[in-house]
Amino acid sequence: MINLMERKNNLKTPENIISLIPILISSGIAIILIIFYVIPQYVNSTKVNLELNELIKKKNKLNNLKTQYKIINKKFDKLNNEKAIIIETISGTSNLDTLLAKLGELGKKNSIEFDSIIPKKVINFVVNDSSKNKKKKGNLPNLNIDPLLVEGIKKYLIDFSFETNFINLISFLRELEFQENIILVDDIDLKLVNQNSNNGNIDNSAGMLNVKIRMIFYGKI
């Protein structure tokens, strides 16, 4: 018991207390450094690490977006090429004036002189509006959708009137099928010039026919 009291007294000596001051100061400085430097540095480091991870993710996403962009761009180019092929297949490379001049040549070749050429209607391609279609669902059966009328093409309806015989008419119509433009016969009306001749047979090669025909042409815009 006496030894224990002596040890406690020895710990409380001025020398021991003075020796503890540097330790206490060092501990205080260490605590201050930890609070005001180490912890903020750790927080900043964690924040920087998170930002770095986000940047890495964004970089990976950017690379994926670039890859997707290249794929989409290739598909877009392919669609544009297909669209150009479709337009050229439907409308050819001739404009309407050139096509009418060609029809004049075909008519002359088959001994046909046109009495009249009357443009009746020009129809432009219209983008399909799904919202409007939903409102008009009840009228859908009445819609006349032309699959050949696509973007970049106009549709021309033209009435022709001329006189010719049956053989020349058939030859003329056959040659229309081989033109680069798609040409459709929408309506045709045949009458004998002289109803009393040729026994009323329209297909008689010697009989002259009064022909009224409506054709549909597709041309580039």
C-alpha cells in the first residue's frame, strides 16, 4: 500500500508533468491535423474518385454512343440509297416534259397524232399523320392510298385524246410498258369513228377508233 502511494506521488512530480506537455501538444496538433487536413483530404479524395468513376462511365457511354451513331449512320445511308433506287425505279430519270416528248415520239412511231393532252391533276406526297389517322379511323375504308406515291415523287393524271386503229393502239400501249417511268392506264374509252363501218367491231384492224385515255405518270419533284 505504501509502495502504491509512492508511485502515485512520483507520477505527479513536476518533472513528469512537464514531460507530458510535449506529448499533449503533439496529440493536440495531430488531432487538429486530422480534423482540418486529413479528413478534408480524404473527403476530397473520395469525391475525386467518385467523379473519376463517373467520367469513366460517361467515356464508356460516349464510346457506345459513337458506335451506335456509326451503325445508325450506316443504316441511314443504306435507307437513303434504297429510297433513291425506289424513286428512280418509279419515276425514272426523265422529267414530265421529257416524258411527254417521248410519248409524242411513240405516238408518231405508231401513226398516232394526239388531238389533246390535258393535265387533270397533280398529287404530291403527304406525310402520314398518325394522330389525324386516329381521329379518322371510321373513314379508313374510304382512304385511297397509293403505294407508289412516296416522298420525292409527284403523281400526274393526264387525259389524252387521239384517233388510231386497233393495231396501232395496242402497239402504242405495249411500248408504254417499256418506258423507264411507271405509266399506268387509269381509264380508257374507245369509240368507232364511224359506227356504221366495220360491222361495229372495235378490234377490226381497219376501223379507226376515237380514243380517250387517262394515264398516270410518276415523276421526281
